Amino acid sequence: MPNPDRSIHLLFGPPKPTDAPGANWIQVIEGRDFLVALRLYGAELAFYDQSWKPDDIVRLG
């Protein structure tokens, strides 16, 4: 579910946060590491000229 500024927050974790939309939550197995890979289809020029880069993943707790 997009934010008002059209960004999207994805949440990774074993339990789903109570205030998170189900579409933004990705379940992971507790105690195990995981790898995040980003694949873009039909990316715009900003991706290719590197004027746009995805934000880092941030731990929330």
C-alpha cells in the first residue's frame, strides 16, 4: 500500500506489526538471516543514470 508521497514501506519480520497493511508485510523465519534482492521491471532513466537509488533497509526495533 503506497504512502501519500507514493513511496512504499515494506516490513520484514516473523510477526506482522498490528498497524501494518498485510500487503506491505513479508514474513521471515525468526532467528534466521535473509537476503533482500530488488528487481525492477520497466525502470525509468533515473535508475540507469543512478540519480535514483533505493534506500537502505533499516531495523525498527
